[in-house]
Amino acid sequence: YRAQRRGGKGRAGMTTKEGDFLTKVFVCDTHTPVLFFSTTGIVYRLKVYRLPEATPQGRGKALINLLPLGHGETVSTVMPMPEDEGAWGELDIVFATASGGVRRNRLSDFTNINVNGKIAMKLAIGDRLVRVRTCTEDDDVLLSAAGGKVIRFPISAVRVFEGRTSTGVRGIKLAKGNRVIAMSVLRHVEISVEDREAYLQSRNAVRRLAGGDYTDRDEDKARDKDLAARLNEPRFVDTMANEEFILTITEDGMGKRTSAYEYRISGRGGQGIAGIDVKREDKKATSIIAAFTVIDADQLIMVSDSGQIIRCSIDQISIVGRPSRGVTLFNTAEGERVVSVSRLRDVDNGDKAEGGSNSLTDIPMAGDAEAVAAEPPDETHADQP
């Protein structure tokens, strides 16, 4: 990958089959260890030099040819690690299962992994591993269930387990037939309930002012200006700097962005709170298909079960309240549903006729229960191993 001038069209980075697209790019050394966590709770490890080397346009090999994956076993998380295994002891690793269980271990527990893999987490019959993320004591865990409920609790609420064969503890109490479909790790921010509500009011006022729709409502505009001015207060400086946003998407193509501050911190093991309205206009219920953190520069690719693909920019998606239904992201047909969602980071607009590097540098997951869901650590906080 030779250096090129700014504004070029770039070059092909990988050959893909029709309907496929690139979802992850790592920068690694030949001796960088990479951990592959499967949906059955097994972790595999390969050094980068054991992966097939090819030209930039090469397709590579299927993981089934590189790892001893069993029937129906897929990779849920791909995690490149520091070469210095002594540094692994400074981070923890948190697991989330479809049944709502969570477990925390030292990352150093996964230094010695044989060729056939190693049990990373014991799973009950019918359960599956949804996500694996690195974390520190200063993080929170956000679990999202398909039925629309979410729960946020501090990582310190989950003790560090010594063994790898435990099923962990309850992260969220699920209704019958419900399942966890996503886990995110958020920065823990100490803020009072009053300051949090005041901050959210001010941020919403800023967005209304940007919309500019104040016909015959001068009083409302003046009130919003006063609310927006509060963001300059010292108490809100750190709050604004640490704000994160959660993108939530449902199977019928609806989605929204919501400030992470709207997901209040509660105790582990509860039933959670509403993360999105899953009731459609026809009174039928849909379900969450993906939920993860995003920034304005991200782009989104969604795939339906009929093979339709749509790509859009995150900054085109409205920021609304936590229980809201959101806006239409994918106009699905009758009986059609979204089955896979992927986030593209640092990607120029694909509709541009000229320019753009098309550099895919950080692309997390998310798909349905059958899709390979892999998200690299975010550069912006403690998920980075």
C-alpha cells in the first residue's frame, strides 16, 4: 500500500464476491497475536504470519480453513492483541451471551491457547456468545436485547472470575423468548441526575436551534437560546467532551442515535429500560437487530434478507430520545427484514465521482444471531487493547 497524494481515487484493497463487502482492517506486525472468539464460547489464536499472505487485491481464505471451527460455529469477535503479553494483565475482558449472562476475566487468562482452541466461556445448551470486549474498571457495560430493552451497569458490578469454564452472572433479566443481541463498552462518567437532565435539555435545545423552525414561536426560540447557553458552564465542559452516542436499528429498518447519557446507570441483573420503541404503526412488534456506539464521521451498511444493501452516513440519522421509534433508514418491503448491520469508520462518501481515499480503518459489527459479528476496539477509549 504505497503512499498516494491526497484526493485520489485510491486502489483496490481486496477482491470480494457479489454482495460481500470489507468490514475490518487491522494494522499488525507479523508476530501480533490475534484472538478469534466463536459463538460456541471457544477462543482460537493465530499469529499474523500464519494468515495467508496475498496481494492487496487477494481474497484470502475462509476462516473455516484456518481454524478448527465446528458445524454451525462462527466467529463473533476478532481481537488483535499487543505482542508483549506482559501488558495483557493491565486489561480485563468481558463476555456477553444471548441469554443475558456476563463474565469478566483478566485478559492474561488467554495467553496460552493451543491449536484446537481453548474454552473461553462455558455456555448452556442453546446459548451463544454474542460479544467480547476489553475493558477497565472505569467503564460501563451496555446490553441491548432484541425486545427493545437495554441495561447499563458499571463493569465493577461484575467480579473478576478466576476460571474460564464458569457461565458468569446475570447481566440482564430477559423475558421468555427474548435474547441479547449486542454489548457495548462505554466510558463511565460521574454526573448527578440533575446535571445530566440539564445537559440533555441544553443539547436538545442546540439541535432545535440548528433546525431553525420557530415560525410564530419567538418565546420558544428565546428559551432554547437560554438553554443552549448553559453548555458554556464549567460543569458541562467534561460532560460534553465525554459524550458518546448509541445507534439502535430495528429489523424493519427504523433507527436512531441517542446520547449515552440517556441510558442511566443501574444495578446489574435488572430488566432494563426501553431502548427503542419496537411497536410499528400496524401494531405489530419488531425487534432490535443492532446497537453500537458511533461518531458523526461513520457510515453504515445494512443488508436485508432479500439481498438488498444500503449505505448511508451516520450524520444523516437523527439524534432523538431513548424510547423514540427513530426514522426510516431502510425502506423494507412487506415481509423483508434487516439481517446485518456494519459500521464503516473513516470512509469518504462512496457517491463521490472523484477523490476520496476509501480507507476502511475501523469497522465494528453487528448482525443478527447467525451473522459473523466482529467489532475492533474503538480508538477513543479503553476498549483499545
